[in-house]
Amino acid sequence: MTSAWRAEHVRRIAPGAAAVIPPVTAPDCSRLDAGRLYWDMWPVQDAHGARTVIGGRELWMALTAPDRGDPALRHFEAKIHLLEWRGGAWIDLGPALPDFPVPYEREWAGSALYHDGVLTLFFTAAGSALRAGGYQQELWAASAPVGADGLPGEWSVPAPLVHDYGPFYMPADAHEGEAGKIKAFRDPAYFRDPADGSEYLAFTASLAGSDSAFNGAFGLARKVGAEWTLIPPCLHAEGVNNELERAHLVFHGQRYYAFWSTQTATFAPDLGGAPGGLYGMVANSMAGPWQPLNGSGLVLANPADRPLQTYSWFVDAALTVCSFVDMLPDGTFGGVPAPLLQLELDGERASIRAPAPETAA
């Protein structure tokens, strides 16, 4: 059952009603490359969604690109790097994937699964190798065995997970575009249903057959045998919002939680005052129906005096929330990991509590 995130839900957002993310006063580059920008993070997770420690390492991944002085340029040089979280610091271990002869230009966000000694990276293949700067998006993956040192070995050649956009999703195959207005087919996030072991990919999508320019959808693919099959979205935001970014699923307290990030600028004009933030809905099963958390869907928002300070939230099974430092009050771009946060979920209510633990152990 596909549920709707409706305008009436968004209009329930009252000033001060959402959990407010603490101010980020001094972004910490830790032991990262000072000449690079970092954004859109995710941990290496097991099949239950828990962060992993392999060979003594807690590995994460993030998008990164050289700092060219204009943060908008990062999207056109994005590559996934391995990060290690060690002793309260982030360490850049270099590119996750070697250079392969592939038809896409760059790598956008995804997720990483460690299972039975193998690390699988699900990611967005963005653009075209034939022409720079495009907004084409497809869902791809590659795998590698993990050694005793906790690091991936030889990667398989990346391959597409699905070969078209199916009947439920609008193609995201346009070369030209504008950030916040492009259509989506990206951010694959792995999820295994504990009820029956079925495997899913959640992803950011755009609803096919919509009459609205604001037709964001929370896409789903289900694994059937060895193949991924596109199925109807679990929810959509037709007439409400263009982008339900970093769509992902979490199982907690015998309930299913669908989370996504969005920005004020991607809401329909009559909802333009809605805050950017982490949003979510909850259901008793993958079949739905899905109900908005906190009555509106809003889970976390930046402080009112710094509405763009962090973005691209991702929740793991322990309810640890990562994000990156976006725009600070002085107008500078952070481009580094933000402090980890900790959610609390109680049925249809979501809130924030103490800082997140520093390790997954």
C-alpha cells in the first residue's frame, strides 16, 4: 500500500514543535583531508542495520570532492571515500572503489552492507561518461571480500541493480537540470525485513504519472531470487515536495520507520515555510499504511537562526543519526561530518536525546 505525505500533515508543523539539532559552532575536520569537502555519509551496516566493527575498524562512507571554492561544484566531482571512525576522529582512507571503465561520470550516495565476509556498496551512478555535468541517475552496486584487517579487497566491476525505471517511477535521465528541481532515482539504502527475511532497497524517487512538479516518492525495490525488482513506493509526496532524499528504512520496537531528508526550497510554494529537516513515517509492516511521525512527519530540524547548518541525515538500527555540516550562519560551507545525534522513537513519536555513542561496539 502506497501512503501519502499530505499538505495537511506539513501544515501541522508548529514553530518550536520539532526536536532541534544543537548548534554546530566549530566544525571539526578531525583527521580528514583539509583540501576536500565531505557530505552525504553512511555507516557500513550488517543485515540488521547495525553499525559494524570488522578487524577492529568501524568503517563509514561519504561523498567527497576537491574543494574548488564553490561548494556547488562538488556534485560534479563526487566520489565515495572510505572513512574510519577511530578514537572520536574521522580518518579518510581514500576512494572506496578503484577506477573502472564505467558509463557513468561520478558516484552519489548509497549504503553499504557487510554480510558473510563480503562488503556490498549500493550507490548512485550519476551523469554520463560521454558528456560531463549531467543529472542522469541509476542504481548500481559492487562487492568485495573483507580481509582480516577490516578493509575491502578486490572489488567486482560495478553493475546496475535495475535496468529501467519501471511503471511507478519517473525517469531521472535528463542531462540538464537544476539542483532541487531535478527528478530522482538515487540513494539506494539496503533493508532486510525481520518478519520474513525479504530484502529491499529504499531509494529517492519521483512518482510516475503525476500532474505536479512536486512529486517526490520513497521508492522501493525488492529482491526476487538474485534480481532486484521495482515495486510501488511505500509513500509519496505528490503536490507537497519534490525530493525525499536519502530515503531509508529502520526497524525498531516492532515497527517500521521510513526516514528521508528534505529542504525548504523543495516544498510546493504554498508550503514554502516548512523547515528543512529529517522527516519520517511509521507502519506496522512493510505493507503499510504509513503514518507521519509527530503528526506532521518532521523529526529533526536545524535551529531557527541557522536553518541550513546540517543536512542529509541517515539513521541506523541503534538510532544513531549522522549528517554533514552544510551552511553556517556566516555563509561558509562546512563540508565535514556533523556531530552524531541519537534519536528516541516511541511508536508515532520521535525525539532527540543525549549525544550518540562514539563507537558501534
